[in-house]
Amino acid sequence: MRILHVVECWGAGVRRAVDALVVAADGDEHHLLWEGEETPDESMFASVQRLPRGTLARISAVGERTVALRADVIHAHSSWAGLYARARKLPAPVVYEPHCYKFDDPQLALPVRSVLRGAERILAVRTSAVFVLSDHEEQLAEGLSPRVPRYRVSNSPTVPITTPQTSAPTRVVMIGRVSGQKDPGFFGRVARQVSAIHPGLPFVWVGDGDAEGVDTLRAAGVTVTGWLDAGAIRALLDGALYLHTARYEGFPISLLDAAASGCAILARDIAAFRGSPVETVTDESDAAARVMTLLSDASAFSANVARSRAVLSGTSPAERKSELAAAYTEIVRRNVGERQRSTEE
């Protein structure tokens, strides 16, 4: 099967998600049309082409590339790519994977969220299927258009699964783009509160992004490493407590990597994690208190690690490969059937 991936935000979690998807669906032929902060590994794709400048030009480029490749499926990743792939009718089914809906951002004003939700509802008319990462994301997709099929295609960890940790954490780590969505201010405030009681415990943010956010983290005593490769991330997670502070999410690969590394995990209480075994915290004070508990209470630490490891259920590469194969096959089959019925009518 020939799949054209369209990505406007190539980098960070989306890059890792697409790379993992290509590895999982290794029996298919993958092509990439992209723009973003990082540069793709061209060896992973049958072809790589950069998106041109301008929205209209990008919409045209998706159509032209679809025709030139005779793509079987267009897989649009995140909101802008979702616009480029669904702004006009294309000769192949469009799979939309939001990687978290922007209108789910609680910091946005309600009128802005309503406009974004309305735009997604309009674009759903040209959506053949939606790939979702959590119960919450599936509910959002269903609310936009009940007629569009939804497929749960889980993210997978990008580091090897190791033995669960048994000793108290030696650092607190967060992985993600330094941005409003990931809320570096929250992480920095937790670092300040914990450091006032337990000075010397390192707080580390893996990633880069907004300069103001980076300054906020460093002012709170947090080490900001920039982006690291999988080996360096794995080494940093060894012996770490993972604290995920995002305001809203799909379901982050970084948290799965922490679970695979045997870490204790705390995550902000947001809709994406409800129904999952991950232990959540309500605010900065709650997070700081839970960090202190996990540092000092061996039984609480062991219970958290066990819960965190359970997050990996259903996320193995083999399970993801099976999910993808079934989803792509059914999407293409349904599209062929719809075209045949349209011709007969």
C-alpha cells in the first residue's frame, strides 16, 4: 500500500510518532510531504518532499503529490496538515490523526475554541477516518462527526522495555517541546516547591522551543537539555521520576518511554489520562507533595511503578502493526466501495 504522510510540524513528538508508525507499517510504501523544525531521515521513506510556502500552495502540493504517487491513502498529521489534505476533494481517502485537537486547549478563549471546533467539523466532511490515541480523543472525534470511522492506533514506546526501577528517583524529568501546551511554568513551580524541601534533586526538561519558556525553566533551576536522541533519553530516564505537565494531550510517546524505562510516573490530571492507570496530580502543590512521597515512601514508589508499567498494555510494536494493517486495509476497501456505488448511481 502506498501512503502519503503530510506533516506541517515535523519535529518533537509528531516526528517520533510518524517514524514509529513507518517502522510498524514496514510492509507499506511510505512517502513524506513535510515542513517543520527538524529534518526527516530520508532513508525511512520512499520519497521526501518539502511543502512549499503558503496555505494555497500547500493545498495544491498535497493534491499534486497524491496524483503523482497514485497514493492509496493520505495520512494527515496534526491540524494544519489536516487542513491541507481536506480543503478539497482528493482521489484517495484521507486519514486524519490530530495528535491532540487544538480546540481542546483549556487556555484558549471559548470563542476561539468554538471557531477551531467548527473548522474541524467542516473538514470532517472530507475525512475518511480518524486515528485516535485515547478514549477522550475518540469522544472528541465522535462529537465532530459520528459518521466518520474512528480507529484506536496506539503510540508505542521508542526505547527498549527494561526492568522496573526499585530504588528512589535521582532526578525528575519532563520530555516535550517547550510550549504553552506542555506548560513549562507548571514544571518550574513544582521544581521550586520541591527544591525548598529537598534541595539538590535535579529537575530536567528534555526539549527546546519557546525562548520565554526556556528562561522560565532555567530561572526555576531546571536544566534544559534541548532535543536528545533515543539513547540519551533512555540514559536520562534511568533512575528518574517522570513528571508530565501538559495542559492537554493525545497520549504522549514520552510518557510511554518513561513507562518502558521502568520509571515512576506522575501526570497532570487531564482528560487524556482518565481511564488509564497513570497516577495523576491536580496542581503544582499536589505534584510537589507526590514527588516527596515517592522519594521517601518505598511502598508508594513500588505501587506507582507498577501502575506506570501497566500503561504499556496494548502498545507493543506487534499490536500497533496489526492495528495499522487492519485500519489502512479497511479504509481503502471502504473507499473503493464508495466509489463503485457513486459510479453506479
